[in-house]
Amino acid sequence: MGSDYYSVSSLLAEETYVPVRLVHGCTGVGCVIDPSSDRPDLPAGARLDLPLWMVPLMAGRNMLQADLPVFYGNKMRRKMKAGAGCEDLRVRCPHYYTVATQLHAAMQASVTADEDFPAFILNTFRKRYKELLTKAPQVESSLEASQIQTKLSAEESQLFTAAAEASAAYHRWRSSGDSRPLVRVCSVKRKWAESGGEGDENAVANAAG
Amino acid sequence: MFGKQAYELLQEVASVPADNLPPFNEEAFRSVIDEVHMQHERLTTVYNESRERHRQRQEEEGGDPEEAAAGWQGTEAEATELMVYHSAILRNKRLLFTYVKERAERIQELRWTHRTLPEHVKANLSPLEQQYFRQYDRLLNKYCRSGGQGVGLDLTADPTPPDDPYVQVRVLRDYADVVFSSGKVSLRRGKSHWLPSDEVHPLVMDGVLELVGGTGGS
């Protein structure tokens, strides 16, 4: 909560369902929170799926223990290790990273946290970020872009659009003719800043100009 | 599941592009509030029942019922039920707030980009939202006027600084003869002209002209 109280995307992310185990069971609301149950009371230790917005409040009071959903499980981790960029996150969980951070905080509160989980998420993001950043400037048609974007999570999709826009803006600037005096200034600066290896860069700058 | 209805309500707004608004869903809005009332009622009932049971137990044991300690005395399972209601109420509240705020922000944004509300949006606003737009409009007009507390500048006129005082525009539909500072131009469909950019901006917003090329900022 806090700064993103009114953020639509974080509200949408919190609708993700997470497997939990009720420590004490519950009375009255069994049919509501567990559609597969036909009795209003759930026994202690009952397993069910709850939306993420309900988890942190209850995990903090030791009423439930949260587990990692399938898309953070061991099988997924092996797949991510093999090739993070190939996984289709949009189908599995469109707000992959937001859910991960919130869920981990909730699991830490109920002392069921998985130590390797943050490292796994960070590595996944790093690999996928690098990949989408190299792909974004090379995209030529909107069809190609949307094909790549179908595999990205909502957060990555934003980064992808930003990267594509930035590279388009750069190309516009390069071709508009305004860039010439600036490029010359840049090359002069480089001569001052570094003594070695300026040959290649000057060649590039001249080619651009 | 609790909160489902409010979630769908928010999705109605989230799924349309930023310069448009779906109709204000009064019916769903009210039924979410009803849901919250129901949850609150259940919450207080469960809580009071449990307190009552605790008080009776203490009486049977011969203790002083008035001495009952403050705080929760029921079973853990009942506490879990209370938390389900509690978190659902908070969630519903947050969803409704965001629904209203998201709409208000879009209305505000339209004032900056379109000056007036487009007809298809205007029809979808609730009376309160229309009032909000009128008052916001008045405030911004007052701020843009010269004298008093105003800055004397139409801030919505051109959001991006122009590279060139003149821009090339194409005329999209037949329009009257217009006098620009560069001279009189008769705007006929399909023609293109070089015109002062700050003067064509209102016509571009009305859809009479279209900017050609990347200059002038689109």
C-alpha cells in the first residue's frame, strides 16, 4: 500500500490467486473463500486459493501460511534457468514481479519465506530485461512488436514500449539534421576526456555526421 | 468471492483507452456499497456473538462479567472469519476510490488536451462528474486569464515547445476563410499550407487541420 494505493495496475495484480493453508481454519465464510467447499466452516489446515489482497493482512496475524504458486515453482525455475526469454509470462501471471514482491513480504511475515526466491526473481528479471532491451530497437513492424509483447508480463511490456519509443526518437533525431553540430561537439569532448581509443569513435561520429 | 464486483467495475475503466470513459456504472457502484454493508453487518454480528458467549462463560464460572478483558476472546477460527470480512471491506473501499479517482483524472486530462469534453465522453459522465469538470474548467480559465492571480497565458495551447514558428498542415475538411498573422487563407479540403503553429493549434484540436511530418510535435 502507501504510494500505490490508487494504482490500477497494482490493484489488478492483487487479484492473483495464491495457494494458502489456513492455520486455524475458519467459520462462516467457507463457501465464499473456497468455492469447492460446501460447508460454511473450514477445518484447521485447510488448503485453498485466496486472492493476494487478502493474504498479507492474514499472514501478518499468523492465520495462514502462503505457498508459492506454480509459476514460481521448481519446474518454472528450471525452465527460467534454461532460457528465461522464452517463457510466456503473460499467460502464467501478467503481473509477475509485483506479485512476487508482495507475496514474498507476506511469506516473510508468516515465516514461510523461501530464501532462494528473491534471487530467482531478480535473475529472471535481469535476463529477460537484457533480452527485451536488445530486441526493442530492432523491431520493424507493429505486428512484430505485438508478437514479442504477448510473452512479456505487464511490467516488462511497459519497459519494452519505452525502449522502442526511445530508439525511435533517437533515430528521428539522427535523421532530422539537427544532430550534426551536436555530434561534432561530442567528438571534441571525447578527445579531451580520453586519450586512447578515440579513433574508432571519431570514425563513427564522422560517419553519422 | 468478495470484491469481485468492484474489481469488474474498475476493469471497465482500465480496459478503455485513456482519452475515453465508459458510462458511470451507478448500479454496480451501489451494489458494491451494499456488499460492504453486508460484510460490516456480518462482522459486527460475529464479533458481538463471540463477546456474548465469552461473557456468559465468565458468569457461569462465577467471575465478574464487567471485568471482561478488552480485546479478542473468541476462537482463532472466528478471528480468521473476521479478518476475511475486514480485508474484503478494505479492498472494496480501495477499489471504489480508485474507480472514482481514475475517472476524475481522465476528465481533468481531457480539459488539458481537448479543452472541452468530447460528446461521446460527456454522455457517459455522472451529474457529479459533469459538475467537477465545469468547476475545474472555471478554475483553470481563471488561472490562465491575465490580471489578478492569473498568469495571462493559455497554458493548454501548445504542450510541446515548437522547433519552428511555422508548421505544415493539411486541411481535412472544408472550413471558412481564416485570417492568420501571415495572411488570409481559405481552408479547403486536401490543401496543405505553412501556417504559424500557435495559431493553427485550436484548429488541429477541432479536427479541421492535421499536422504533416514530425515537426511541431504531434
